Amino acid sequence: MEVVKLTIQIEWSDWVQWNRLKIDSRSGAGVIVPNGIPGVYEARLSGADERLTIGKASDLRMRIKQALVKGKAKHSSGTKIRTTEDTSKIEVRWAVTDRPAAAEEELHKQYQTKFGRLPKYTEHT
């Protein structure tokens, strides 16, 4: 696990392949994402430094698995990613925080400092 030092400290999960997040975790083959827990998440092309999106969630499991990956709930970045990118080459990670909006804002600022823009599918901070 990678620890990123922010004003708000977060501890990232390992990167998980997008398609593994589609599998129901009750089957034993899927990935368990914290349910009902707030946090932040990122998606990238496997091994890339740049991100496709950086977002926040009041419920990580619902936002990542149901909205971003499966499209069962509204997610503008998720819709664009699912229709534009080869999802077999995408990986996602998340971090639990009780201040998701503040953590997302800080992650966006750090990203803009490094790359001069927001991630490809992130429209605003």
C-alpha cells in the first residue's frame, strides 16, 4: 500500500483491475470495496502516472462499483470512461477518509501542479 502525505492523510488501497470490480464480491472472486464508508478514488490506465479520474464518495462501494464501473448509477466520468477507454487496461484504487470533499480537492490541486490540468475525465474540482 502507498501512503500519500496530504494535509488530510489517506492510505490508498492496492490498485485493482477495473474488470475485477464488475464481479460480485459475494462469489469470492470479486473485490470488496468498503460499503457505506466515505472516501476518495482514482482510476488510471494500468501502470500510468496520469489519472483518468479522481473523485470523492460518501459510499465508496456504491460510487466505485455501481456508478463508476457498472454504470448502474449516474457517474459522468464513468460513462465517458466506459464508452471511450479499453476498461481491461484500467485500474482503480481508493482511500477511506471522513473528509472526502477536502481530500478530493487536495488531490486535484496536487494533480494540477504536476500535470497542469485535471485528470482526463474530471471536469471540475
